[in-house]
Amino acid sequence: MRARALSAPPRSRRACLEAFKALHAGRRAMRRASVSQPAPAGVASPAPFLRWRGVSTDGGVDNDDRRYWVDKMFCPSEWDSYCSVRPMDVHCMGELEDGLAEVDQHAADRRAFMMERLRIPVRVVYGAAPADGAGGIGEMAESLDTWSMAEMETMLLELWEGYQAGFPFGQLLFQGLHGSRRAAEIERVARIAEEILEARAVPSVELRYDAADHNAVSVPRAPLARCGGPADGIAQGSNDTPQLLAMADQLVVSRKGQFSCPVKAGAVFMTTCGSGASAQTPSSAPACAALKGLATLTGVLAATRAKDSPLPAVAATHHLPYGDVVEFQPPRAHRRRAGELYPVAWFCFTDKRLGPRRGSPRGAPRDLLEVRLSSVHVGTTLCVKLIASENLMDLYNDNHDSPNIDVT
């Protein structure tokens, strides 16, 4: 299994668990482990997020697992992620849907409960974080709030199965609980385990793979009312005018989580689809091609100044605690062409090993780039170009031949 957006690579996590099972002990470690109250995490700020539906990618889906589909990167929560197969210049398309993206409150409550039950087991299995703060396997217990939902569910299921089989390591789920409280927690874990297994038995999304390129993946598309077709509850305009438009004035990019290949650099594009028009493919978009492989600020700024550059002028450059964002000027209305992708912004994170820049304000949101755009950008379709990742495979005992890209 190759899902590197997980809180720990499955091979290394499974090796830890199997080794722990073989010991049939750990009582001393259980007594030493302490329970700390987890801080609320993984829920986006109350600011409204546009609802984008991930519809296609040319970067593949890690292990062909639907839990790591493109749609995850457009969710306002930070506990799910898109995980590619390809390591560079991956393009992910999203289409605007009506309403605002909201955090699933039931999932948030369930996650908070799982975090409470898993804190002791994770500390016992993975140990303490390294003193140098370099991250890796030892940081798992200290950063449980950054685990993906998929990995947290997998850990809970394995421990629950161990508890049912009578193995000592399964008892870690309920360490320190007694009487009616213990019985209630056991009942709730059983109910959550059943929910997880039922959800996994029913595919959440139908993925379609291109016969010539397995990394070209898409989902069935419903008729789009915003591009000229009728739809209940949506006012009809001219055939060339979309009925639903995104007006974006803020950009938020996150790589929070325990990743062996977190996104390093990328770019965001938008376009507007008129009647009968579809979004330009990234491979045919000049501005998209101009940013190919550009993972440094100096490289992007040089590309904007190059002769006959298809990139628009830079509207602003934002230097943030965890990276940089280059904002581009939007095209004038009379120069917009239906379906043509134009760049909104390019972004690049600092090295994850090094943390925030020196002089950054204390309490800056970790691994997050958030900027208020100087102009409003309008469109019906979004393209996120994941240019490169930061290779941390050695820290997470990830033995795959090449990196991928993980983004929340």
C-alpha cells in the first residue's frame, strides 16, 4: 500500500504494530504513557470556502484508493488529502458547485473521539518525538491531530480487532477506563468500527481510468447548469453566460499532516466555461506550460519577465512564515476567452524540516499559506498544478522508488 499522505507510511506503521503484537507485553509502557487532552485541530476557519468538486487529474491516485481522490484537496477540513502517483507537474481539475463547502460535523465529532482513544496506543507503538524536532516516525504520537482520517480509522480498526481477539495491545484503546465509562466507550468504538467498515464497503466515488494512461483519472460529470443548461432553482441567463460564478478573493493552501512527500510548490488557475465550452486542458494552456517545473521564487519571477511570456504581470508577492505566494493580475474582461486557463497564483512552501522562517510571529498556522488576494478572480473551473514535493521519504521509512505529491 502506497498512500503516503497517511500519518505514517503503512509499511512502517504495520511493522511497528506487528512488532508490538509479537511482544505480547507493553504493560510497563502502558503505565508510563500519559493522556493529554487533544487540541481541536483539522477544522478550517469559519470563513466561507467555495465548493469545488474534484473531477479529474493526470497525476494518478495513490494505490488507486478512493480515499485519496482529488476531491479531498478541495475540502475545508485538514484531515483528508489528495495523494498522487506522479512526482511532478500534476494537474487537478475542480468544478464549481452551488453553496459553500462545510466541515462534516459528524465526522469531526467522531475524529475527536478517535483521537482521545488512540493517544495512548500511538505513544506506546511509536514512542516519543525526536528531541531535534526533525519529524518522522517518532513524531506520530506528538502530532496525532495531524493524522489523516483514513490512517486514524485504520489504526482504530486494528486495535479494535486486537481487543476482540484478546491481545494485550488491543486493551490500550481503553487504558485507564473502568466501570460504566469503559462499557460506554467500548460500545462507541464498536459502533464507529461498524460505520467505517460499512463506508469502505460502498464506493464513495466512481473513478474512471484512461485505458492509455492509468494516471489519467476522472469521475462522471453531471450536466452543468452554469454553462447554459436548465436547472431547478438557478436563474437562466444567455447561452454564453454561466449561471453560477465563483468570485474568489482569498487563497488557502495547506500541507498539514505527517507526509513523506508534502507538496513543495504549485500554482492555481481558473477559467470560465460558456455554453458548449469546456476548460482548456493544462497541457495546451500556455501559462500552465510556462510554470512547468518552477519550484523557486526566483525562477517564477524570471519567467514572468521573459520575452513573450504567457504569464500575466505580478500583482503582489506575499512572504509568509511558511512560504511565498506570487499573485498574478487577472485578465481584463474583454480579453477573457471561455475555457482558457489563466493563473491566479503560484506558491512555494519553506522546507518542512526547517519550519517557519526566522522572525515569523509566534503562533503562525503551521504548514499553511493564506493570503487575501488584491483582486477578485472569477471562474467556474479550477486547476491546481502541483509542481513538486519535498522528499522526506527517509524520515518516514518510505522505501518506494520515487516520491509522489501529498496535499491537504
